[in-house]
Amino acid sequence: MAHEFHSFYHDRLGMEPATEDFAVPVGTELDGDLLMRLIDEHRKGHVPRYEYLGAAYDTRYSVFGRAPRPDYKQDNRLAVDFAYDITETFEGYFIGIPMDLRIEGDEAKSRYLEDYAARNHQEDVDAEVSKLASKYGHAYEMLYQDAEGRPRSAAVSPLCSFMVFDDSVLKRPMYYVTYLYGEDGGLRGRWSDDRLVVPFSEDGGGLAFGDPQEHYFGEVPAIDFMQNSEKRGLYEGVLNLIEAYNEALSAKADDVGYFADAYMVVEGMELGDGFPEDMRRDKLINIWGDSPLKVYFLQKPDGDVAQENLISRIETLIFKMAMVPDITDESFSTASGTALKMRLMPMGNLARNKERKFTMGVQRRLRMLANYPDKPFSGDDWMRVEIAMHRNMPEDIAAEAQVAGALSGIVSEETQLSVLSCVDDPRREIERKDAEREARAASYSDGMPTERTAGGVGPQSMYKITSILNARRIGRITRSNAIEMLRLIGLDEDTAIRYLDDRDAVEGDGE
């Protein structure tokens, strides 16, 4: 007899939730009957799982819903906010530093992307989409046209929306649906294809469509951002461990209460008429006979060690299986740079997988912005945009500086600077360094020729020249030594004397 396998949800919800995407044959038209069937399937098959995941994030666990115990029994209900902590830790690491979008060599298009990001508060939208994807396994960014006719977007939960794909291996989006039930119980919402946005509402048991409007994005105006290929939530795999942890912690609190509220035993003497008769309420037991008089508290067996071992084991497994470390652990904060990176490696792998999915979503957003009739960003410009995501993590700058210094002369300066986490753009940093060198050389020479005016003299030689002239100025070397040193770096004697004479003339004018 074949064994029937069930998931954690089957035990908690009494059903196996649907996890497959909606798919219809290419060319299928979305009429009222089909739309109603899809909404019903989403609400009954998909939403219960999303609601359970959302409840865990909000610290609403089954331990709070268990049947109450009699008044004389301890009834502690404790829950630890693991789902929230895991999500916020990962999100701070993954997108705590906003992503950068750059398009090289075109200031107008770069300014367009900056203006769009500022107008749309894109950093907040990206963070919200990413957090929803971590909670539910995926989330949507919906693009729309604002009252001024400009493109905007918003993060939308999969609790009230879904995408319909074609049934090909490419899984191309065909329709995007958002819906809600009003206070009167009526259903209303909108669906979109690659050209139109169509409102709908419930009308006599069926669905009636309103007047369609064009959206001008050239594609279905929504993006499905996935946490991973399976659309599995960040803490979904450890929900059973979190529930077990809450039960064990609550039982531990009950035991502590039992020990603090122990029964008193009076043995060897019969108490008088004033003896309380309600043993459960008054926590008093009277035993008399031939035994000597003894008074003591009745203790139950102590399972503290076993309970603590269980709680510690479950807590370790939760963070280990979620692949998100407990950054509040004391040993975590004292780890060296290399040890810290090793501990963060599992979360780094999760972040890299999500980054690939997230980058694809951002590219689709850019493609729709290029389709929108809003210049100058258009056509294939979206392909030229460089998307850079950053990890928000503590860095050991001192160790990085040592590594960067050791690479000098072995690799290029750009590669050397890329080792430093404090340098976002090594190429731009090199340009800034060159500009500073030129400015410093000009200030040292006080108008003396630089590499741009002294024919054949490069920047390195110019730095040496100015250093020798400054050393002569403050009296550290003699004039003859200065001339000899200038000759050693490639200047002829007449040029060296002219440099020194010009310096002396400048200083003499200053006197």
C-alpha cells in the first residue's frame, strides 16, 4: 500500500495548498466565467497558505489558539518572533543598501532614471517588494499611470492578486488580476493584458467588465518578483520548528509556574475544622497517622535539563535550516573578518539566488519604462542599464586595506581598489585620485610647469620635482644637491637651474 505524503500545511490547515502558477493556452480570452473560476481557485487554493505565512510574520501562531485549560492549571502561551527576525535580518542584508542603476555615457537617460526613482520612491518600493517575496515566496510590482500621466509602480501582495501565464515553456505573462471583496461582500477589481486595463465587478452572480483604458507599457504591467525558483518563502521551511519551539517554551513556562505554586504538605497531624477543603485552590494537603510531624512542599519531577536541551536544539535548527544567522549571538559579534564571512556564506548564497531573480524583474521594469511614451528613455536603452546590488554587512576595513596593499604591483589599480568595500566604483575612484594628484602638484609647484606643460615630464617625475623644490625651500638640502637630484630624475642642468631660480624668485617676491 502506497504511503500518502502530506505537508505541514495539511496538519495545520486540513488541506494541501495550491502552489502552481495559473496557466492557460496561448490566445485564450479572459471572459467573466474564466476570471471567476481563477479568482475562486486563487482564494480557496492559494490564499490559505499566504495567510498562514503572513500570520507567522505577525507572530500569530497556533499556540495562541489552543483550547483553554482549567483555572487551576498553568496556561502560558508564548511565541518567539522568529519569522519576523529572520525576514528583517535577511532583508537588511539583501537590500538594506539600495541598488544602483547606471547607464554609462548618457547623462540625459541617467537623469531620467534618477528622476523616476525619486518620484516613485523606488528605494521603498524595492524594499517592500523584496520583503513581500521573502514572506510569501513571491510578490508583484504593478506599474500604472498617475494623474499627471507619468509612470509609477507599487508593491502588491499575492494575497489579493495573481498572474496568468501561457502554457508554453517560456511562461509568458498574459493577464494580471487584482481583486478584493468590499464591505457588502461584493467582488471587484481590475485585470490587465499587454495593452488594456479593464475594471470588473460582481453583477448578479457573474462578473461585468467596465470601460477599458490603455496603459502604454507594451506588456502586462506587472512583474512577478520571486524569492527563488520554487517561490518558497524565506522561513516557510522552518514553520514546523517554530511551532514546536513555541509549544516547548510555553510548556517550560508552565513548569516554572508549577514549581512556584507548589502544594504544601502537613504530615503527621490532623488539622482542625479550619482546614481548607479545596485542595486545588488552596494548594494544601493534610496527611495524618503514626508518622512524625513534617511540613514540606510537594515537588514534581524536574525535567529542566531535557527541556533546555530541546529548546536549544530547536533554536539552533531554526537558524541553521533558514540559512539566516542569529546576528545577536555574542560569538557572532566577536568573529574575525574571515570567520564572519564564513558564517554569512549560507545567507550570501540565498541572496545571490534571489538577486538573479530580482535583477530579471528590474530589467522587465526598465523594459516597460522604455516602452512608455516618455522620453528620452526608450527602445533598447534598458539593455544598457547596469544594475548593481550591494550587501549590507559589517566589513573589516583594516583587513581589506592589508589585502589591497599586498596586491599592489600584482593586479591593476582598479582590481586593487575593488577589494575595498568602502569603494563603490573603483573606476570613478581612480579618476578622483588622479584629479587630486593634479591639484596637489599644481599647489606644490605654485605655477611651475606640470606634466601638461613641461614637455616629456610625466606625473611621477613632476611629483619628484616638486618634492625636491620643497625640500630646497625649507633648507633640507643644498642648492648643488638639489641640482644633482633634478638631473638624476631626467632634467638637464639648465632646466634644473631655471626651476630653482624660478622658485627663489617667487620666494623673494613674497619677502
